Amino acid sequence: MDFISIRDLNHLASQVLSACEPLNNLIVCGEISNFTRHYKSGHLYFTLKDSDAAVKSVMFRGDAQLLGFEPQNGMQVLAWGRAALYERDGAFQLYVNYLRPFGAGAAQMAFDALKRKLEGEGLMDPARKRPLPPRPGCIGIVTSKTGAALQDVRNVLSRRWPMVRLLLAPVNVQGLEAESSIVAGIRALDKDPRPELILITRGGGSKEDLWVFNSERIARAAAACRKPVVSAVGHEIDTTILDYVADLRAPTPSAAAELCVPDQAEMRQKIFILEQNIQKNIQSCREICYNRLQNLSAQQVLHSQQQAMQGRRKQLDDLTAEVQSAAKDKRRSSQAVLQHAAALAASLNPYGVLARGYAIPMGEDGVPRTVEQLSPGDAFLLQGAGASALCTVNAVNREKQHESTEIL
């Protein structure tokens, strides 16, 4: 009897399913039930069902981290993925790569849940909204390179403020790659030092087309920007999560361009009015000064001159006092120098020693003599401090000089 093992059976069934092309690229619509997020692996496990059937589904962590909403039981979704057999358990299941809410009820449920979450974190707090620069020199724009939104923004900027530069981060604004593309564009412009603000925009479309702008990743990327962020997605009636997180929300791309730059015509008008006001104020001041000058009487002019003279007289008095004070200080300094010189001269005066009891021998001519100059029989005058005596030399004792000896 021929038979195959359960493992071989499951493997054969898995190969058959894998070879079926329609099962490898599916879009399935269904309601989520039995939803579980595995706390360790981060994988999502749930069942998709409709009124007649159900299929087990799994979304692995890498894809789950890219979701822009939190799946919930009872939510109607569109699931992109492939159907295959899990060989170990023989379980037919759907491997989901991407999820998106489907239908008004499910979409609104996901929108409200994310809005409450971000509000609780303070990302929508009006206090954190930053003002736009009044006259930006460069604006970064995150949008499709071929979309109408880019052209609308260019047209408005060239008309209102043509000196501004536009730095484009081209992105996909719908489709599976849109979320990652927009996040990358926001971060690239935030790192670039040139743009002073970032405009995230796209033209109108269905709610499904605009749903990517309800992504949590895009909202957090905008909230983390160091530069002000302006959101202009769809038309005026369309509101996305990005609109709540951005620093400023504009109803359309064209309106966003108008909010980002001033109007050059209005600026010229303001400058013209300012120039006129300045000229009027100057003319008014001149007229006031002229009238005041004309109204001054001769007495007022004289009084003014007297006051000026009094001021100058006071200055003269102050200067005179300063000169006198300086002269007095100079005189005191000179007297101190003179007294010091006199004391020094007195200390060097040979006659000063007479006061200490000494006497000076002097010749008949009144010139002081040394003992060596006297000879026996000479008459000389011995001058003291208060008296003098006439004396005669009897003898002069001269001390002998010691002769030097030389040793040969």
C-alpha cells in the first residue's frame, strides 16, 4: 500500500499553493477579530472574516511597525498579502504585508484612536505650535514631483514673493511606498540647513487616496522637525492627522503658499505709506521748529543768552578754582623741595661744625688755613662759634711719613 507522511502532504500542498499566482498577490477585504499583538516578537495575529467565512492571518513585526493606525476588533480593513499553508500545523492562512482601514466606520475608528493617542502625548498642543518666518528665503516642499500641488505652489510663490527659493523632496503621495517616502522626505529637508520651513502637500483626492497622511509615522516625523511644518493636504474639507500635528494647517496647496510668504505688492504699498508718513513727520517737525523760532521775543533771546553766559561764567569760576588749587599744590611742593635742599646745604656747611665746639684757624686774609700751612712765628686767628682768638705759632710738629721698603 502506497502512502505519504503528513509532513510530505503538507509540503506538497504548500508547493501547490505557492505555485498558484493569484494566491501570491491578494487584496482581501474583511473584518478583524481575535486580534493579538505578541508582546515579545511584535507579530500581529488575527482573523479576517465576512458573513460566510474566515481566514487566519499574520503580519510580521517588520510590516507591523509601518502601520499608520492601531488595528482593532470589528474594524473593516483591506489586507495586501499572499495565501499559503503553514506546514507544521497544516493551517491555511493569510500572510499580510499591508493593512488599511476600509469603509467610513473603520477609517473613522482608526483616525479617532490615533488622534486621541497623539493628543495624550501633547503632539497636538497649541502651545507647541511655532510661528512661520515672516520672509523666508527658502522653503522645503514634500510632495509629488509630477503632481498639481507643486505647480500650484510655484505659481503662487512666483506671484507673491518671487525671491524665495523652493527646495523639493520628491515623494510618492499614494500607494504602498507613500508612507516611507514621505517620512524620508521630511527628515531629509529637516537636516538640510537651507529651508527655513517645510511644506507637506498634495492635491485633492478620495479619502482612501489621502489616508496615508493619517499615518502615525508621518505625524511623528513632522512633530520631531526642528523647523516649522505647514500641512496642506487635499481640499478645505479634508482633515488629516498631519493637519493636527503641523504648526500650521492650510486648506489647499495654493493657500499654503500664500500663508508661507508675504505679498510683494502689499509690502511695496506698506513701504510707500511708511515713506509718506516719514516725509510728513519731517515737514511737520520743520514747521513746528520754524514757528517756535518766530515766536521767540528779543527778551527771550536775551534771557537765553544770559543763561548761556551764566553757564560759561560758572565754567570760568570752576576753572579758576582749579588753577588756584593747582598753583597752591605746586607752591607747597616747591617749598618742600627748597626746605630739603636747605637742610642738605646746612649739613654740608663747614661752619656748621663750630656749633659743636670746633674752631677753624684762619689767615690774616680771612681764608681758612690748615695746620700744615702754618709756620713758627705766624700769626693766625682761631675762629670759634661765638668768639675768635689771635694766636702766634710757636712750633709746628709734623709727623714723619713712613718710607716704604722694598724686598729684593
